[in-house]
Amino acid sequence: MFGYILPDKPNLYMKDYAAYRAYYCGLCHQIGRCQGQCMRLSVNYDVTFLSILLHGLRKEEPEIRQKACVLNPFKKKPVVWDTPTMRQMVQLNALLVDFKCRDDIADGGTKGKRTLRRLLRRQVKKATEALPDVAAILDKAFAEQCAVEKSKAASWHMAADPFGEAMRSIIRALADQYYTGELGMIGYLLGQYVYLMDALDDYDDDLGKKQYNPLALQYDAKDKATLLQQHGEALDAEVRQLIALVKENYRQIPIFGTEGIVTNTLWMGLWARYLQVKKENAKCLKTHTRF
């Protein structure tokens, strides 16, 4: 369900690309220090974006250190090192991983998802103690999402509403005194965007497994190719409108230091990622793959 909010790399300035890598790798290192090396596999683009956004809102100027990566221990890379925001992002990441596991299990997921939840119990407990408000928000969103999906709502807007509201509330909790209505609306819209991308990405799989997919009920297309052929223009218009609303609200928010990455992601990255998801090979792109 995650891995959709990332910058459009071809249109990033080199300095912003280097900064993005430092935040991404910094989150990975921080997860390893706080929650164990195995949890580093869960690092994803969406939490990285939230980290970059919140660092910019709080005007944090993080320390940059040169650190080796487990994938390439002989070459050191610049990483953002141990900020208060980064520590919060580690706990948020664990809670979102648990949310995704619960969502997959509710969709009829394999025994492996249940096993993974049990293995992550300690990390999730630690994250819940660190961010109790966020944990409660996600619990509420999961219950509401299950109810909407059980009702077979034939509208992706309705199906995406619980996660959108959850993202609004999470940003309110984490941004604290920096929170504004415009920032909350961006959170809501990004939550809806992530849900829509996931529904589109999983369209054929959901139909094959006879699982709930709001796009299938809304448009009644036999497969993803038919959906895009018959209703692609309508989906394009909806995504464009969503991104336009994100931009409108973003204009009211002061971001310092990381504005290049945030602007690129919201102005170009969301649309670029949507175009990737529309392709047949989107599955290989929908991961938390490292740079």
C-alpha cells in the first residue's frame, strides 16, 4: 500500500537528489539503530517524504555524516543523522508496516503476513508507546476502512476517505505547532492518492482473487488494460484534480531547506508515479527499492 510518494528524479537538481538520498539513507540507518537491522528492509518512499516535509516545516538543519551501507560496505554515503524528526519517522514507519500487514490479512493475505506481524510485535509495541496518538489514529482508520470495504462501496473516493483522514490526523499530531489546515489537506489528499494508486496497481490481482477493489465496482472493467482503455481519461482527470488541490494548498505552506525536494515531489513526482502505475510493468516499480 506504500511506495507511491517520491520525487521525479529526472527533474531534480543534483543538490536535491543528493539531499533526498541522504534523507532516505538516514532513515534506513536510524531504523537499524532503533529497531534492528531487519526492519531496515521496510524503509519506504512515503515515510521518507514525510520526514523531508517535516524537517522543512520545523527548520531543522540536520547533521550529515558519511556512513557505509549494508549493501555496499566499502563505499560511504552522506546520511542525515539522528534528528528528533527522524526518530519519530522510525516509529511511524513501524506503525505503517503493521497497518499494511493488517490490511493484507483482511484482504485474505497469506500465512506469511500473520507470521510477519508476530515477528514485528516488539517493534510495533515500541512504536505505539512512542507515538500513542498515531497508533490510535491508524487503529481507527483500519476499522473504518474495513467497514467501507465490507459495504462494497463502489467509489474510490469513499474507500480512500479513512486513510486520507488518517494521514491528515497523523500530520496534525506530528507537525504540532507547525500544523495548518492547508498542511492537513495535503495529508488527506496524499492519503487518497496512495489508496487510489494501490487500487489501480492491484486491479488485476484483486479481480483474480475476488478481493474488494473500488475501481472494479465503480467502472466494472474486466481487467486493468480495459479499465485504462475505457476510463483512462476519467482517471487522468481525477488524478490531475487531486494534484491541483495539493498544489493549491502547498502554496500556503512555508518550507525551509527541503523545499526543492517537496516541490518536485508534489508538482511532478505524483503525476510521474501515476504514469508508472498505469504501465504493465508497474509492479516492479512499486517497492521500497533502494537507489
